Amino acid sequence: MEQLDQKSHSTPLGKKFGGIAKVTAALSRTFSFRNVAVTFLVAYFAIFLAYPIYKAFAGSFHEWNPLVGTYNWVGLDNFKQILTDGLFWKSIGNTAIFMTISVIFRIILGLGLAMLLSSKLVHCKDSLRGLFYMPTITPLVAVSFVWMWMFDPQFGMIDKVTGLNINWLHSSTWAMPAIIIMTIWKDFGYATVLYLAGLMNLPKDVYEAADIDGANSV
């Protein structure tokens, strides 16, 4: 009997059914893992994303006092209060100014440095790339403390170097520029890396065509 089993496995038909069994087992394991992964992702999305969004949306139509425990329906009163509040529109304007200036300068600075680092005239490119990207990977808390000290009106380096006497972070005029400067310094390295990756992956034909057309090194 054992000899017959060995012969059946040694025949082409036996090998064929053995291969099918292995493929079926592999597909079954893959399908099981996929089901577990999908179930985990759906549960994560439902608990940490969908449910909080639903609660926030439902809570916007209620007046909730966590100290007392009241949760009363107010309809659209919360939205009316926001839309008629001058401070809300002022914050929207400040956010728009902050976002516009930060994004524009990050793009300009990142693209300029990427073009500089991709030039053949610049040496020590690897060191400069790491140096420019260092602020991006620095924790925001550490960056905030460093810039807070730099903007200090008594001991800050910025006022010492420029000769100004500005209380940057406590001024309604200069607080926004100070935060914008810190944000640009923190994030321009990421834009530099993205633009540099795109410039380095350009085909040589593009540079050759540019040379023929009379383009300079910039």
C-alpha cells in the first residue's frame, strides 16, 4: 500500500494534485490574513475616525456642559453664533494669511535650495542635504523652545543681531511674522527634498535639450 502511495505521488497526476493542494493552502492563508487585516482596518476606522466625526457633528447641534452633564438640543444656534462672531472671521483671516505666506516661501526656498544642491558647482552636497533636512525631523516642541529663546526681547539672538527692540511673541503686530518665520524654517527642508528628488530623476535628455537651447546652469 505504501508503495502504491509513493508511486501515485511520483506520477505526473500525483504531482499535479499535490501542486494544486499547495496553491489552495497558500491562497487560504492569504485570504485569512487579508480578512484579518481588513477587519482590523475597518474597526480602527470606525472607532477612531467615523465615531468621533459623528459625535462631533451631532454635538454641534447641542449645548454640552461636561461639568454639569447637560446635553441639550439647540439646533443651528451654535452655527449662528460662530458666523456672527467677529473673532471667528478674524481667526479665519489670520489662518489664510499664515497659510499663504508659509506655503509660498516654503515652495520658493525649497525649490531654490534644491536647484542649488543639484548644481555641479556645489560641493559637499550630502552634508548640505542633511543640514537642510535637520529642522524637519526635529521635534516641534524643541523647535518652539529654541525660537522662543531667539525671539526673547532681553536675551534673544534676533534682537541682538538686528539691533531691534521688539517683543516678538507678545505683540499683536509681530507675533504672526515670528510664527511664520519659525514655520518656514521648520518645514522648508521637506520641500527641498521633494524638489531635489524630482530634479535628480529628470532624464539627461532634458538637460541636453536645455544646453542646446542655450539655457544656463540655473
